[in-house]
Amino acid sequence: MADAVVNAADGQARAKVAVLVSGSGTNMAALLYASRLADCPYEIVLVAANDPDAKGLALARAEGVATFALSHKGMARADHDAAMDAAIRASGAQWVALAGYMRILTPGFVAGWEGRMVNIHPSLLPRYTGLHTHERAIAAGDSHGGVSVHLVTAELDDGPVLGQIPVAILPGDTAETLAARVLIAEHQLYSRCLADLVTRETRPDWLLGKVRERAMALPRAEETISHGMGCFGIAKGKKFAYFSADHHGDGRVALLVKISGIDEQALLIEQDPHRYFRPAYFGDDWIAIRLDCGVNDWDMIAERIARSWRAVAPRTLTALMDAADAF
């Protein structure tokens, strides 16, 4: 695996991205050239195609980017996706960007990159999924076409939208003239959305939102500020989670939750000292879980928050929860 490229602006390693193409790869090129800027948070580590003659591959090679090509002809879709997936993972990529990749991906492939695969589509989604988007926008009498960047899900062009740019439809526009202007917008939008996506897992505002979603789903939870930190407690009761962002200048973003005691605290820190640490000014029955390491197991974090809630909840409330879980 190649050494990580470092973002000169902040010294952080850049996120590794694989780009899948089927043709000329103009959006791949836009992503690639944006990645050469000093403050870009990602690098392109692989360009892969389902057509060995795709022009985007030649450009990638000329720019010193690793490539992989495997024709889908004569292959079962699942087998082809498995081979593409293996090549992507071998490259060390953490994210996948589809840039004119003209293959419908299998659910298994999509599931393997859930939340970490992005696509660009030439319409203002949810309008005009699929093909012939410009013709359809003109025929409908729309004032604007446009472009959307979205996360990939098993449903075609149906994942959460990360960004859009509307493009005016001019009198006399054809699908070709509109497409040419939309392409300019595509090249502006894609790199910005990708940069935002790969950095959001270290941004305190996004991480707090993920913690809030899980904490506030618990019975009688409320959000307040305590000790200079956002925290979650049971209404008129004890606190069960704190959100720490550079608290006391420690440079870390972390979730603080209740645990069983000093033995569990020591065990967690010993197992993963980068992710777990003893929070300052808290007792032995608390642990801090770093959230700014880049990849989080949100199911585990939800379980930790729920367990912490149970540690401080009155018995009458936990009994109601147990009764509800029994059904």
C-alpha cells in the first residue's frame, strides 16, 4: 500500500479514494486535479473501469495514478463486482466515487461501502433518476436542470443528497447544449462534496449530531450544557453522556460514558489506547471514546450510550424499558 499523502494545510493524512469510470472520466479528472491542491483532504489512489479501453484510464496512468480494468462482458454481475471490490480494497481506498460508471451495482457491493460511496448524477434529484435527464427536463418545461451528488444506496439514484447546483435551461436549449453547461457545474460540485464527505467524520458538529441522535432516542433524555460540554441526562436526573470537543485544550473529540469501574476502564485503554482514555476530572466509572479517529462503529457507540443511560436511570424507568423490549 502506498504511503499516505499528508494534507499540507493541517498535517492530517488524506482520505484514500478509488474512482470508478466507464468512459472519458471528466469527473474523475476534476476530482484528481482538485486533489492536487495543498488543502484537499483526499487523494485518488485508484481509478478502475469496467472497460479496459476507457479513456479515463489513460489519463489516470499519465498522472501517475494506479489503475485497474476488468471487462464485465461474459461475467456474472456479482463476480465482476467482487473483483472490482477486491481491487478497491487492495488499493487501500476508504471511499469510492462513481464518475460515469455505467454499471448497476449489486446490493452486496453497495452494502460493503454503505455510507462511503458517492455518485454524481446530472439532474436535480429526486427528479429524473436514470438516463436521458436533460431531455426529460427540457420536455417537462423545467426552468432549470442541474446536478446532484449523493450517497449510493441499493435504489438507483436514491441515496441522501450531499449537494446540488441548478443550471438554467435557456430558450432553444437541446440536451447537448444543456449537458455541456451541467458538466461545468459537475466539475465544480463533485470535489467539494467529496471533500466535505471525507472530513465530516472528524468534524465536531457532525459527530455531535450523531451522538445526539442516539442519546435523545432514549426515554426522558434531555440535552444540556455542563462543565463546558454538551451533555445528555435523564430529565430532572443524572447525566449519562458528555460530548467533549477540545475540552481543556486536549485536541480531541470524544464521547464520555459511564462504565462499570476502574477494571473496565483499564481494560479498554489497554486494548485500544488511541481510541479510549481516562477523562480528566471524571471518576473511574467513566471512559472517553475518541470520535475523531476517522471511522466509528456507531452501533457500538449506541450500545455504550444506552448502557450508560441504564447506569443512571431510575429503576422504574429501566423496568419499563425491559417490559417494552420483551415485546
